[in-house]
Amino acid sequence: MTKEFNSKMWVCVSKNFDVKKVIADMLEYLKKERPCFETLGALQGGLKEEVMSKQFLLMLDDIWEEEDEEK
């Protein structure tokens, strides 16, 4: 199944979710360099440009350690 996708990405999402950090991490993975965008809109636009017209598999991992749940 994964052969059908141009890009595959596994992103770990922490409890302290920061959408700008997640998108910046995704762009860094795709472009092999950290993006210089600062606003959410610019980051979203950059990500859209990278994945548009591509078959893209994104796995969002929100499983945390059991001890994290207890805190």
C-alpha cells in the first residue's frame, strides 16, 4: 500500500500540541531544511505547496507513554 504514495511521514504529536511546530517539522522533513516562515498561514501555504498534486501518507501519532498520562 505505501508504494502508492510519493511521500510518507510519521509525525509524533505531543500533549502540548503546537500546530506551527508540527507543520514546521513536516516542512523540514519534506524540504530537508527548516522553514523560515513564522506565521501559521505561511507555514500552511508552504506545506500545501509541497504536497499539492501528490499522493501523500501522513500518520499522526498521538500515543504517549503511560507515565505521561499520569502527570
